[in-house]
Amino acid sequence: SRSENFVIDSSGTIYLSAILDWFGSDFGPSHKERFRLLNPYLPEQAQSFVMQPNVRVKYQDYNWSLNDQANKPVDQVPLTPVRTGSGSR
């Protein structure tokens, strides 16, 4: 429901996170099924609107800077890879 992931403009077009474009089938085979799953997380005033049959959906540009490790504080960036075993027996 955050505005960077969900917006309804004045024309009634819904703008969703690009994640739902790329992985939409993980959330359901159609927009209607996806909104049924996502409905509890949407703003209350949008819950009935998204279930209308002619709702227009577009996807927002993804903010790749969310993945930028260079801007994270040093204590949040792993300094060495995590090893789970020696690889030999």
C-alpha cells in the first residue's frame, strides 16, 4: 500500500510495483486473482475499486537503488562471504 508501490491516478489507472509485472503469475493468473490476494494490504478506499472488471493497470519503474549495497552503512554489508561448509568430505 506504500505510494511507491501502489497509486491510483485521477483517471482511475492503477500503478503497481514492477515486481508484480515480473512475477505476476506468482500472485495469480489474472489481475482479478492478484488483487484478490493483495486486497487486504491495499488502502481501504482502494479495495473495492481494484475489483472492478475494467480496471486499468500499469506498472511503475523499479527503483534499482533499493539494491545498491554501496549506500548501506558498513555494519549492514557483509565483509566476507558466508560459508556453509568446506565443500569436501
